[in-house]
Amino acid sequence: MAEEEDAPVRRRIRLEKLLLDPLGIEELRDYIGELREEIARVEADIARKNSHKSAADAFFRKPG
């Protein structure tokens, strides 16, 4: 049990790695496009959450 507690925490894999060998060049380009769209979606959500956090921090900031 001590070994399990000392083991480094493994990051959860969120995206299943696609086998690239059978894909042609156009399919690979399409796949890159899909990944870029997902990255943009995640970045937009990060920006939205940062905006909410900034607004909350400003609202709850103690007058100094």
C-alpha cells in the first residue's frame, strides 16, 4: 500500500490517441482542423472562466 501512495499521480488522458498510419494526408489535415477547433473551444472557456473569476475577485475585494 505504501508503494501506491508514493507513486506519482498520473494525468488522466482526455483524448483518445487516433491511429494515424491508416489516414491519408487530407484526413490528417481534417483531424488537425478538428483538434484546432477543440483547442479554440477550450481556450474560449478558459477566457470565460477567467473573466468570471476576475469579476468575483473585484466584487469581493476588501476596500483598502
